Amino acid sequence: VVDVNIDGYDDVVRITGDGIYIDYQNADGSGFTPFYFASNWQNPPSWSLASGDLNEDGYRDFCFGNGQRVSFVYSSANGSVWTEEALPEYIFCQRSSIHDIDSDGDLDAFVCHDVDQSHVYWNDGSGNMTLDISGFETHNGPGNYANMWCDYDNDGDTDFYLTKCRQGGSPGDIDVINQMYRNNGDGTFTEVGAETNTNDPDQSWTTVFEDFDNDGDFDLFTVNHATENRLQWNNGDGTFSDNDVFDAGIDPYSLGAWELDAHDINNDGFVDIISEMNTSLYYNDGDGTFTAGSLGFGSAAFGDLNNDGFLDALRGNTLYMNDGNDNNYVKINLIGIISNSDGIGARVEVHTTDGMSQIREVRSGRSFSPMSNLSANFGIGANTEIEEIIVKWPSGVITVLDNPGVNMSFTIPEAECLAEDIEITAASATTICPGESVEISAPAGGSSYSWSTGDDSSSVTASETGVYSVAMYNEDNCVSLSNNIMVTVLEEEVPEISIQGDTFFCEGSSVILTASEAEGYSWSNDQETQSIEITESGEYAVTTTGICYDETSDAVMVTVMPNALPNTSNIEAGLGDEITLIGTGDGILTWYGDEDLTDEIGTGTSLTVPGFTLDQETSFWVTNMNVIDGELQSGAKEDLGADDQWGLPSIGGYSLFNSFENFTLLDATVYASGDGDRTFSLTDADGTALISETFTLVDGENLVEFNWDIPEGTEMSIRSEETNLYRNDGGITYPYAVGDVASIYTSNFGTSWYYYFYNWHVQKESFVCESEPVEVIASIVGIEEIARVNGIEMFPNPTVENLSITFNSASSEKISIDVLNALGQLVISKEITASTAVEQRVELNVSSLDSGVYTARFTTGGSEVSRTFVKK
């Protein structure tokens, strides 16, 4: 939780493996405006996150603490673009913090290293960060878990505390003793843990410094893992008391917490303790004791997310809003001018008229992993008057604000005195098109001006999106702050098309395409509504009309599969005859004995019904089915990568994936250590093996042919019973897409490891279009009809050019032979005089007929009989 765009309102920041989500708090109290920037971070902050305006561009940047390396992520283009600078040096990050370590006016970073000496990154003044441990050397060893910057001895410069814990270590080992580094005021630090009685040897995880007793100096509380938690009061002489947790109402033996922070949750004027102890909240009673409360969570980022003066919390994707009470508050945001622009390291004091005095320090990087806001938040209980607010800046400048109001937020610049606020004005509209600008002016008469853009004139020309403000100094060097003016450049976005339905479907269905909001719409099929219904194959794009100019979307490809009815006709046959079903279609013809299509008889354009003789009129049904093989796709991590990025695991692990639809895993690459059998299992979210198969592998690279049908599901994995397979412990950038059917997103040990199966080849499910069924009726020809013309044979059937017909006639008379198409139209007619002496043979040339099913009708003496054939 941090005010990313420095407009005075805390924002919500969530960082995933594929981008950054920022919900900007709206100044009018209407909630949040969401923003998303996609990026496959090389080093996502799997362990800790800190924030500050490293490059002084008016947007806060980030330090990502990853299990392998550190990245600094910078804003640009007024917060619309975020760029990762991934540093190459290995570090198993724990708590990261941002602070002006060398007091040069720009922000540096300190990152705890779990397995070696911690890292210090120095800012060159332009936001470029360089690793140099020699500039501030802490203990040259492992076990560095958390850190906090704090002026514990009230000498005006910020000291440093290192909380230490080491897996496998014992209380008292050098790698688990907490260390206090006193700032000597000359750019150097001296370790004084023993001297100050802060050298806790008890496998500590996190320490917080706050003035719990409101006596003007910072006390400390530490969560431990071995013996007891510690509360130590600042003696005011540069030393701390022994452990007073036993008399404070805090459970000393609720051990094992990682996260620990301290804020005035109920605004009563006393700082409370929030942690992952069994009791997540201890309310400060103000007399050296604490009362157990409850939050429902023990780890969060804190900030004022509805601007009501009470601290709210963010944990994961959940906001916890503070219900508040009748207590009063004051909130201070700082603007550094000589010091860093965020005011990190400044001490803020609030003195009320009843004698209550409180202090806070502005810190980036509290607790063990989250990032809380950079405001100084004070509850003042029932007090209704504040005597003064004092800001002691890192530069040594002291700013005093006399008799401020209560229940207000103040933005205080770094100046020795404050004058009345001023108003800046815009000469024209502040929503502009690219290439346009607006003039913003401050009142005349100032001796100097300092704009948020860095300009020093009385007016600026704004041509970029951003918040514009100015600090105006008078001849006494007192500063007046202006209001903010938001300038928005309409970067017309390329329209997006949302899809309702599938873009690959059978004939007779449709899909709805909808364009994003715009002034007007012009689709590639000449439609002009926001949404259109598509029933035909093709590429569809939309051009939208904007305030500044028009933009055209990417095209959406729609594929409509044929779904035509089959061509067939009814059948006439004699009593007791076999039946041959004949039809044509552009796909596979499937014949059924019932209308519900449950009794499948067989497939093909010509099918003799097995085991059936005609004894009554009978119906059959036929469908036309088109089958398209599923698309071939690939994905996952491509290979092991560089030599220093892989190795054999000490214990078995597996990567997790989500399957978005059913698909077939054709094959994948694995890297074996030694020849032999390996047993792989497809496992669901409950740990149940869905498929298990043993493969014989050779030493080195192997292509394993799985041909496994993978169902749709979440938290799935492919596991190996053996551990003699190579996996990655570096060069990993989750998530890994597998086409559009799956995503491999982490491992059971987190995002710093990738297990075993590389370069997946998959096939999507086949796509089937089956037509509605067509009824075919087989009827019995009368005895007289059979007697007159019988023994009819037609061949070849199906035919391409010529059709030979043979039959017997019961009398010597004229017989008409008519060929009718599926619509009943006469297409060929021939008349012959039959003879009873020999078998009759007729040749018909059907080459000119269209493909389909035809009926040959024989008529003589008022009787007729029919047979069907297929023209290919």
C-alpha cells in the first residue's frame, strides 16, 4: 500500500508473476481506478517489497526481493510503463528497505541476504542502482532476516538494526545475534549491539521500533523463534532495558511469527502491535501494558485506503477496511526538496494541547515482507487541538506547523517556514490530445518557484499526463504550496474486441463480438453497432471513433465448420429383402436405428443393415459428421538453460499447472542422471494420481512420449517417484504458458524452482460438428409390383459416369425408367420394351449429374418400383 502517483491518497499495489496491478484511490472518495501493466518479471518479489521514488519522476518505484536476485522496477511515462532492471548478483533476499544511507539526497537500498553478507545498492542520483557492499558492511555471514532504519539515540541521524536467524543455528551463535549499527554522522556505522543491550541471541525474525510509551524515543519489540519474544524500552541514554514482555500482557512464548508491525489501529494515540503471533493484535493501553485484540489476519500492508484517517490493510487480494471510531487523527505527507523527495528518514512529531507528544519516522520496508504507506499517521484520541507539528528532515531542516486542524491531511514541504497556500490555474482544458499542451500558472510575486516537473519559472507548459503542482518561496524563504492540477493526455487506446461464445463453431451457431467503449464504430463487415453477431467464417476488426483520432483493433478470426444435412432418399424393397442404406455428405455418414441416435448401426455412404430383413415399414436415421483434428501447440520452460541454473534436487519436487480445457500431452523433454526406469504420475489438486506410467530413460536428454489425456483442472502436477532428474534453481520466469490450454505457474517449493518436464507438445481436443438427423423410410413393394419388375441390380453403386441396370420382366411390355434427384425432379428418362426371355440390361450415362443420391423409378402397366443409387 503506497501512494504511487504521489497525489496524497494511498493506492493498492499487487504484483504477480505476469505484471503489476495498481488500484489508484480516487480523490472524490468513489473508490479506485484500476490499472494493469503486463510484464513477465525476471525476479518477482517472492520475499519482500519496498518502495520509493528512486528516479525522482513523481511516481514511486519498487525494489523486488526475490529468492535468487534483486530487481529495481521503475515507473516511466507518468506511471503507464514499468521497467525492470534485474541485477545479476545472486542473493537469497529477505527484508528489503529503501533509505538514503549516505545522506546525499537520493534513495539507496539495503537487502538482507539469508545465506551470505547482505547487499547494499547505491543510487547515482538518477535512479541507477549499483551493488557495493564496501560502502556499508554488516556482518559477513548468513542469517540476515529483517532490517529497520531508526534514530534510536535521538542524535538526528538514522541508525540501523539487523534482525538475525539461521536455520540449524543455536541461540547465541554469531549468525543469530541481532546487531545494532550506530550512525557515526560521518557516513560510517559502528556495531553497538552489546553496548545498547539489543544483541538478542534468540533466533529472531523481525523487529519493530516505535515509541510505545510516548516518551520521545523509540522502543523495540522482536518476535523470536527459540525462547521468548522481547519488548525493550528505550532508556533515553542510548541503551535499552532488559526484556519487559512478561509484565506487558504480551505472550512471550507465542513463538515462530514472521511478520511484525506496529501502528495506531484505533487512533487512541498509542501504537499497537500487529503480528503473526497467536494473538494477531495487541492494543497499547498507554501505561506499558497491552490488551489482546483480534484482526483476523497477522500480516498485511497498511495505509489509509478511504482517506478517513484510520489505517486499513491489504493482504493478498483482500482489503480489510477499518471501521473507525470517534477518535481524532492527523495525517502528514512529506515533500522533500533538499532531502529525498519522499521524506524517507524524516522524523515527525505531533504535540497536542493536553501534553500528549508522539513521534513517527517515515520508513520504506516494515515488517518482514510487505510495503506499507509512506505517510506519518497519528491518532490523537479525544484531543481536538494540536499545538504543533514538527518535521525533522534528513538534511537537518526543521519545519514547524503551528496550530493545525484535526482530522485533516497535511502535505508539508521541506522548508524552515510555511506561508499561505496558493492556487495555480490552467489556461485551457486539462484533457488534451497528443501534441497539444496547456499552460499552468502560479501567482506572480514569488522570489522562486519549484514545480513538480523540476521547472523554476512562474508557469509551465504541460504536454504530458501527470499531476502538476508548485512550491513558491517568498523573500523570507517561506514556502507556499499549491493545489494539484491533473493533466490527462488522451492516449487513444487501440479498441479491444470482447468475445461472447466460441470463435470456432458449427454452422447454424453464432458468436457475439463487442468493441470497447468509443464514440462510434465501423466494423470490417460494414456494421456500425458496438456489438455484432457473426455466423460466417472470416476475420473481423473494428475501427472506433475517438476524441482525437480513429483506431483499428486487431482482427478476430471466426471459423464456421460445415454442418450440412446428408443427402439420402427413402427405400422400397420386397418383403424379407435385406436393406442397403445409401446417402452422401461432406463428412462421415452415421446411421442409426432410432431417432434419439442411441442405436448406432454403422457408418459410410452405403451400408447394408446387418441381420435385418424387411418385414414392415421401418425408419432409419442418418447424420453427417465433420471432425477436425485438435490444434498442435507447445510451451513450458524450453530447456535447462545455463550451466549455473540447474542441478539435481535433494528432495522430490514438482511444478504446478492449471489446465484450462481437456488436451493431450503428446511428449515432453526430461534430463536424466543415469540410465534406468522412471515412474511419472499425473496428479490432481488432492494429490490423487490420475495416470501413472513407467518410462525407460537414458542418461542425458530424453523425449518422453506420454500421449496422456489431461483433464481440465487446477493445481495439477506431473510428479516423478525418482529424484535423479535435473531441475532448475535459476533462470526461471514463471508462469510458463503451454499454448492456450495450460499454464505452469509455480512449484511446490515456490517460484525459484522448476521441475523436470520441459518443452511440452500438446494437442487440443478434436472439434466435431454433427448435423441434425434425416429420416430414411424403408417400405415394402406390393406383390404385383414385384412380379412385373424384379431382380433389379444397379452397379457400380456409387458411380461416377455410367450406371448399369439389370432386371427381369414378367411380361413383354414397355417399361419407363425415370431418374429423379433428391428434390423429386426428373433428370433422366428412358423407355424400353422388355422381353420375358432374357435378363434386361440398361446403360445410363449419369456423368452430367451433380453428386448426390438419386432414385431410379421403374413404371409398367400402372405399377412402379424404385431403387436408389449414389452419383459421386
